Amino acid sequence: MIAVEQWTGEVALLLRSVMRASVRDFADRLGISPRTVSNWKNNSSSVCRPETAQILDTALAQCTPQEREAFRLRLAALRGEPVPSARAEAARPGPCTVVSHKFLPVYLGDRSLPLHESATPRPAGPGGLEQRVRGACHRSAQASTLHVYACGVAVVHLEEHQRVESLTELAVWRYRSYSKDPEWVGERLTRLLATGSGDGQVRGLPPVPQYVLSAYELRENAWSGTGLDTALQLLTTPSVLVNRQDPSNVVPLAPGVEDAKFRDGWTHPEAVAFGGGVSRGVAGWSGVAYHPQSDERALTMSQIVALELDVQALWALSSHILSMVEDGQDPVMPPEYGWRFLRGAYSRLTTARPTETAQHRVMREAILSTSDLPDRLRAAQDALRDSNR
């Protein structure tokens, strides 16, 4: 990773040049006034304010590997420093410690009411959804919780700590556990629903999550620079490391695949980088990876988890509504969870807050864009609105 100790107007314009952006496009991407960019031209030695420096840190982290390499070389030349070799670091697979956060959402409808009433109230998350929480009692997870939302969705959150010798080993564990976790969640919810029903019976089909999404916190490791970038990319998209033709027996791909990914600085074209300062993160369609550092400006993993809980709950809710439409039914929801409820959640998730840091904003936007949740919420709103006409 490239560290900029002091952002000046000259260095900021250097970043604009490698991004090949116009003044207006560069300003829009950073969320600042075009006048600020123009002022950097007139006063190139001016030192950027701390909040602007954070925004520039984040913009640099979001650049492509090629743009970051160009920035690194030009910055060294600007400073009159010897250009460091891009191959000075031998990026290769290695051992690491990872905290895996799995989210397994399922729509329960009014069947969730007894679970919601018996759980402990919890402050609303970024989506403003009313929720309660109770232990999930997973057999091997370091922590497991069941989040029951008033809108009829339950999300099981499993926190599991893994020490592995390679990211391929972690990917194999991930997919093998994915074949077991939804079944366990279904059995656990079935028992809880039967206990809360009064007659020991569970109405409707057994609740089984349709998918599992993961967020990884990368802790102890020996990577830096492009090696760290590649590690986060592979954590976000582990499917490129394994053979999943037989879901019951996921195995590594041919030997040397992970070595080649590190050697080439592999990136997924649809992954979105976020972070700022010395912390780094990547969001993709199948998960999120984050490497936090001890910095008062850095995001915390708990902030990412809080956002993902609400995102997964709203995904399950909107999926239930859209599945009714696909089945030829008019979607019906309780009035308090109709299209206005979805509109409010959409606004809370997509609108920046005055107290929100630049890193938090970029993280939120990265997760929302890769999850496709905003589009699904709009589609579910339209479906509910049309059914009420």
C-alpha cells in the first residue's frame, strides 16, 4: 500500500493525473467542490485539511493496481527519490489469522413474532430496523447470535476464528462449511419456533436460509503493499481458488494457482476497494474483506458487521416480496412494513450523514453497490405500491 504522509495540492493533482479524470469528474468522485481542485493548481504547495486528506487516502485505495503503481512511481520522481522496485516484495501465499463473520438470513413472516418478543432489544443499525437479539448456540463458533427483526426476518451471525497456512485452505473450509451451516440454522430455527408456538408445531415450510454471505477480518499476516491487496481480493472472491463442481467435496484447484494470483497481483473486475489511511478493505458480490489497523480514523469491523446485518435482513425481505411477484401473486405485507417502510430503509442506507467519516461513507457505498440491494429495494417498493392501487 502507498502511504502519503502529507497531501499537498501538487500530490492531489498527481493522483488526478493518474486517474485521467477531468477537474469536475475528480471533484465528483471525491465529493468536493471543483473550485477546491482548481485552487490546488494555483497553490500547489498548500497542505490539504485532515478531512480532505482522508478522502484522498480513500480515493487512492480505490484506484486500480495500475493506477496505484503509476502514482507510486510519479510520487517518487516528484520527491526526487530513487524509484523503488515494484518487485522488491515477493508476494506469495502465507499463513494468516482470519475472523470469519457469516450472515444467514431467512424470511419468517409473522412466525417470527414469538422469537422477537422473547429476545433482548438492540439499538437499530444503519438501516434503522427494529431488531432484537439472542444467542444462537452454534457448536463451534466463537460467537453466534440470532437477530430477529420486527419486519419478519431473522439473521444468524456466526463469528469463527481461523488460523490457516494459505488462503486456499481458508476457501476450502469456507465452502465446506457453507454446505452445513444453512441446514444447522434451519434446524435451530425450527426448534425455536416450535418452542415459541405453544403447541410444539411449526407452521409452514421449515425455515432454511437461501445463501451465506461472509465478511472477513484479516488479522495476523506478513503481507504488505500489493501482496495485501491481492490477499484481500482473494478473501472477497475465494471461488477462484477452489473446484466446486462437487459441492459436497470442494477441493483446491491445481497446485500453484494461489502462487500465480499473488505473483500477478490478481484483482476481481467487479470488486470495490474501500478503506482510508492504513486500513484496507474490499467488497465483492460474495463477501467483504477488511484489514483494520490501529488508527483513530480507521473503520472498525463492528461497523461493517452492523451494516451487513441490516443489508442481509433487507435483502431477505425484498427477496420475499419479489418472489411473490414472480409466482404470480400480489405481494402483501403488513401496513407498517409496506412500501413506505422500504423507502425509509433505502433512504437511511443511501444517504450520507453529517457525522459520517469519509471511510465509512465509501465502505457503505461499496457494500451497497456490490450487494445490488438498492435496486432490489426499489423493485420491491414498486411491487408493493402497485399491489395497493
